[in-house]
Amino acid sequence: MKKTSLNERIAAITPSITLGMEAKAKDLTAKGRKVYSFAAGEPDFDTPAHIKLAAVNALSAAQTKYAPVAGLQALRCAISDKLARENNLKYDAAQIVISNGAKHSLFNIFMALCKEGDEVIIPAPYWLSYPEMVKIAGGKCVFVNAGEKNDFKMTAAEFEAAITSRTKALVINSPCNPVGNVYSCAELKSLAAVAVKHGVYIISDEIYEKMVYDGVEQVSIGSFSKEVYDLTITVNGFSKAYSMTGWRLGYFAGPIELVKAVCAFQSHSTSGANTFAMHGAIAALNGHESAESMKEMQQAFAERRDYLYGKLTSICGISCIKPMGAFYMLPNISKFGLGSVEFCERLLEKEGVALVPGAAFGSDEHVRLSYACCMNDIKDGVDKLERFVKSL
């Protein structure tokens, strides 16, 4: 029998540790054990009713056929209006592509943008899928370890020091998964100036833009000038802000030549996104009810953040920066003498608390907690975490 040989790039992919930890937690739950899961980056709110109704109405109106590869024109126009209204970004509908989630949009971008050996600069800690996407596309990841002293935010000097003749793009995720930090307008302008100076693309992942706290302003880096705009690829979606994780809808806006390349690529992979789901997305962007739903979520996340941060930083041996956005915390657990994987595995086994090892995000000294779960689970779960670390 002939030996099977897999594509080396695919065989080398590291499975998602986030999804792996969540799967272990669900397995324990299925066996009857109470598990407090801080693993999944998924809001515990239902999708707002007006969005679901729009999809139901679309189904009733027989909107069940193939959609254009780039997405429904009405949704692309709604996104164009949203970007102009909320982000000061002027993209024509023709510059926008709808995909099956923001993750899919990012994958398409890397596949279209990276040539063999092209370097992509990624500040660390980072969302765990960025490096795998870059590697699949044939690119090379260049990690810049942004220290805790600067709230894990890469400086312009660090960015410039990492640039070589092979640098193709920079990835910026603000607000950030897994840290929860938010780059200020001044910090983004400094990074943008370096990108323009060296002709480096900026892939701006803004999926958590609505989750900001304490009056912090989220700014779209592409809005600063035409020079920055021409180099920027703005990525967003519906999963977080509208609690539409299972709807699988994301998008990017960028240079028309990239849009054309992505459309060609997507036409041979997934084709267009779900037709009736896109009608729900139109309602999400245009419905006045959306603002109230997002306000409710934001307030709930802010309360959870404040409680969790207060409890974590009161535990002897744990330090943590206070997140200004998203719904994650990345506490430092290095004083306990365990790597992040062993720490999380033992915590889950002993106390039924599921976290994600920081090793997945480029820092083995940390673990990630998502506070997108209910307050009762946060209170009980962090108490069990405290009991676990006291036993070490």
C-alpha cells in the first residue's frame, strides 16, 4: 500500500489550543462534572432578536440561493456606510469582501498577499491563528515581544527594528486578543508613520472595536491619511459586537487589487457567504436596536472585567495588566513554577476551571481568561483558581 504523504504546510499546522481546551471542558461537562470555562472567546448573549428576524424573513422570502462571491451588494453597501460613519474610512462597496467570519477574511488576505518567504511582523502576545495562517501562505512570522511594562504594546522603534527587505505586512489587533490592550491614537500614528516610510502593509484586525471601556477610544489606523489608507487592510466582522459567532460572517476592506485577488481565490474555495445570514448582518448594521444591544453587552463585560481584575490581582503570585478592551485577561503565572500548559491542565483536572495556556499566544508565562461567560461562573471559577494556586 502506497504511503500517504501530506502537504508539509498543512501537516505542520498547530491545532487551535483555544478550541482544544474548550473541547476538554465540554467533554468533562458531558461526563457530568461542573466546569467553569474561561476558554472560549464567545459572548454568552443571544443574537439580538431583530437580527434573527431579518434572517427568518429572508428565508421566508426564498433568499436561499448562491450569493455573489464578494457578498450581497446590499451588505457591502451597508458596511461601506458603517466604515464611513463610525471609522472615518471611505471604502467603496467594490473594495469590500464578505467571508465566512473575520478569521476567513484574514486567511484570504494572507493567502493573497504573501509570497514565499515574505515576512509578516506580529506583536506578541498574539492571537494564535495569525502565525499558522502566515505559514500556510508561505510567509515567515517575525514576532516582536512587547513587554508588560508597555502593556504589551509594540512601539514604533521596535516595529522599525524588525523591518527587513522581506517585510510585507504588519498585523495590528486593537483591542487585542489575548491581552485586552488598546493602542492609543498617538501610538497608532507612530506605527503608521513607520509603515508608510518602509511601504509595509498594515493588516488591522478590528473585530473587538465595540468592546472598549473607561472611555477609551478605538481608532482605525487607516483613517489617518491617504498614504496610510493605501497600505491598510481593515478587517472586521459580526461575531463579537452582535454576538453572531455561529453565523460565520466577516469582512475586509482594502486596496482594489487585493480585493480582486481574494475574490478569485474565494471563488475556488468557499464561494459566497451564507445568503440569509447576510440579511441578518444588514439588520445588524442598520437596525436602531443594535446600539442598545451592544450597550448592554459592553456594560456587562465592563462589570465582569472589574470584578475579575480585582480578584485576580488580589491573589498572591499573580500579576495582570488591566484590559481596556475586548473580553480577555492575560495574567502572569510564572511565579508558580509551572509552564502555562501544565498549569491549565492541572487546574482543569483538579478544580474544573478551563483557561487557555499562554504558550498558544507566544508567552508561556501567562494564561488567558475570557470573561465572556456569566458573572456567577466568573465568581465561582476565580475562587477555585485561587484555591488551586494556594495549593501549589
